[in-house]
Amino acid sequence: MKKIPLNRSFALLVVLAAMFAAVRVEAADYQARVQADIQAFRNYFAAQFPDVKFADYADGVYAIDEDSRQQWKEMEEFPPYALSVEDGKALFEKPFANGKTYGSCFANGGAVRQNYPYYDEKKGKVVTLEMAINDCRVANGEKPLACKAGDIAKISAYMAFISRGNPVDVKVQSEGAYKAYMKGKELFYAKHGKLNMSCAGCHMQYAGRRLRAEILSPALGHTTHFPVYRSKWGEIGTLHKRYGGCSNDTGAKSFAPQSEEYCNLEFFETAMSNGLIFNGPASRK
Amino acid sequence: MKVKAVAQNNVVSVKILVQHVMETGRRKDETGKLVPGHYITEVNAQHKGERVFQAELGPGVSKDPYLAFQFTGGSVGETVTISWVDNKGGTEKADSVISAV
Amino acid sequence: MDGSFCKQILMKEVGMGVSRRQFFKSVAGTIAYAAVISAVPERVFAAWNQKAFMSETMAAAIAAKYGNLPIEDSAAIQIKSPEIAENGAYVPVSVATTIAGASNITIFSEANFAPLVASFDILPRMRPDVSLRLRMAKTANLVVLVQAGGKLYKAVKEVKVTIGGCGG
């Protein structure tokens, strides 16, 4: 009778040790797996566009097409998003009803764009910058903002602007983070919608080629420069607004902005851009 | 309105970005009703009491209008004053200090 | 009055100076307008040429602005514009001229509902070189007229405007 508890506790100890060892190995393993994906991603584009420097992918289609690059350079002379950044600064500094400001939620005066998106272990989900902005509002008794355009995009534009130059460095170090990453990866590569298209189909296979009058941007660097003042919108808008539009254009039902699906997609896409520099906000057509 | 004025060799380069809807008057809203035209009709710039820029605009100019021009006889530290008026009587004026390149 | 109009009433601080926005009702607006354009007494600037800006053909716009001045082609006008506009709502255009005595540069987009886009007086201290972003409804010619002496000099450049494939 006395032997059983000893054996049991020893067995338990062995199991625990094995689990602990497994967890320790897997943390490094997840990041290594993601890094392998990143390397394959970069190699793919390097082979497709041998003349494009790695850093230039942050400029999207302007890194691969001269005529549109000229127009973008002209917009950069005095970009319309400069007005959005100014508005965003005023919004960021305006106190909530309770007297606090966004500064109480975000360090560095708001220059924290480079910390998003990240996987929040406690919440068990990916947290994006726009989600964090709304979390800050709700924590301070304010209503959350709509997530496609308007004030949230302006605040995001301001925060992106003052965070420019920081490197993209998404960490995937837990099982939960890896699962979210894999869901985002799946959404990126899977075909869906009436037109049965995938993100990869256009933004990897067809990158640099024309889809009617559009030149498809390479997926590498996709999320470094958001939010964007899109000429089509005539205003500044968020990444998830663009995701939604793209889903619609492929005949797929779009997910809601800040939905788990788009947050995971943003997580995956941003991880693929690790090593590039955050350069938002930006002008796009 | 945002203004950048830079002087080099006595030539001042001015860039203006105005936040303005520049509604053409041809757009219909969700109910199908025509949205009335609302656009900047004139922009000018003054330097040392003299007009150095005079433009008439219309609905063919893009939203959030951008304009760039150059004038001579200006130096760093001096002020350029930009003014605009729109077809509804809206107006704005901004002083910009000329900076070095 | 829409939201963007209300925004215009807010005070804003410009990087290099301070801007003050004042919203006037139309009557006061006329007074403000007159004040703005008559700030330089030594030269009278014409009131906004409504007829020209609202003309629906380029010929009518030219007649409304210039009357019957003769027009001839000129190689001394440079138009910088994209070959294919990324978006017809924001076409970046720069125009410069080396024509002696140029007093006015006017830009048209031929296929627009109202082809006259903008007109710039070349003032004594101003370089005959302007840039703006304009709207083009569809593929069309940009036409630039430069007034010098009693003549109009003309240059033309096509800009292609297309409908996109994704995001329309």
C-alpha cells in the first residue's frame, strides 16, 4: 500500500518533468517555426523581385512600379495623412470624461505602434493597436470607436507616425500565440468566396502583376504602413477596413473589423514582415 | 491648413495642404439627393504686404487641396500669409514662417 | 452642414504658425471675400469667374475667361502628370512655362463635367511653375493655356484614368 503513492508521485514527477521539458522546448520551437516561415516568405519574394531591396517592401507596390511610385512620391510632398496625424494628436491628447487621456494606457506618449499586434496570454487572443485604443476607452468609461475609419484611424495614424522607424518584431512564443498565428496563416493561404481566391493567390503568386487596372502589392511588408489615407476612401482608414474591402472584392463575406479572424490575419501578416520597419501612416491609391 | 515655406537663394518654395471637402455638387448621398457644391474658390499668399500667389480654384481640384508655388525675394524668418475663401463664405488664414532648406 | 464643415470651425495649430478659421454666413462671407481679395490695393484681382468654372465645355470656359483671344500651340509649356493616374480623384499635376511675359496659367481637364480646373495669375514675384492635385473623371487630355501678351499658348497631355480591379 505504501509503494503505490511513491510510484504514483514518481510517475507524476516524471510526467511533470516531461511536460515542463516539452513546454520549454516548444517555446523556442514556435518562434523557430515562424522564423522558418518568414525565411521562406522572404526567399519567395526575393526570387520574384530580385531588384527590390528588402527594406523597400515596406513601401508596397511603390517598390515595384515606377509610374505609381512617382505619384506616391508626389503625394509624399505633402501627404493628406498629415492632416489626419494632426487630428489624431488632438484626439490622443484630449482627456476623457474622467480626466485621464490615452497617455495613461500607452507608454512613450503613444509611440508604441511597434508593440502591436501581440498575443495576449491572459486574454487568449491577438491584440491589435485599434483594439488597444478601444480597450483604453472602455477602461476609462468611454464608448468604443467604430473600427474602420474616422477617429480611431486618426488616433492610430498619430501613434503610427510617432512610432516610425521601429522594427517589426512579432513574437510567437506560446502555444496560444502559435495557434492564432496558424489560424491567420490558414486564412491567408486558403481559397474562399465566390471567386475562390486566396490572399496568397494575388499577393504572392500575382504580386507585381495587374488585376484589371490594379497592380497587386506583395504581401511582404503588407501591414507596416497602416493606417492609410486611401485616395479611394478620401480619408484615413484602418487595416481591417482594407481587409474587409478585399474580402468583398473576392466575393467572400467579410469579417467584422477587429474580429478574431482579421486579428489573426494581421498577426500572421505582420510576423511575415518581421525585420522591416514600421513606416505608417501612408498614402495609397 | 498646413503650410511649408522654405527659402533657398532668395527663392521661397511654398507648399500648402488644406483640409477641405471640395464637394463637387455632382455627388449624390445615400438617399439619392445631390450634395450641394462646397469648394474653395480662391487661394492667395502675401509676403511683406505684396501678393505673391493668386489662384482661382473650382470643384475640379482634389479633396484636401494641395498647392505648390515659388516666389522670389523672400528670406528665412519672414512670414508668408496664406488665405482662402470657399463658395459658402468659409475662409481660413494662416501665417507661416519661412525656414531654411 | 456636414461633419467636415463643423471640423473646420475647430481651432488648429499649424506646425509653423497659427491658423484661425472663421466661418461666415454668406452675406458676411461676401464681405470677407472682398476683404481677402482687396488686401493689395495696387492691383485689382477679378472676382471668381463663376461662368468659366461652371461651363460644361472647354470652349465655353475659354470664352467665358478669355473672350476671343487667339490660341496657338507651344512647346514652351511643360506638363508633368502621370501616364496612368493611380486614382482619378487625386491626379498630381505640375505645370511650368518659359514663355516670356506669361501672366496666367490655366488648367483644364477636358472630359470633366466642368473642364476648367484652376487658374493661376503669374504675379511679378511668382515663378511660372505651379503644382496641384486635381480630379479627372476619366481618361482625357489635360489642357494648359498660358496667357502672354494678347495671346493664349496651349499644351496638351493625356492622362489615363482607369477603374481598378480590387476595391474598385
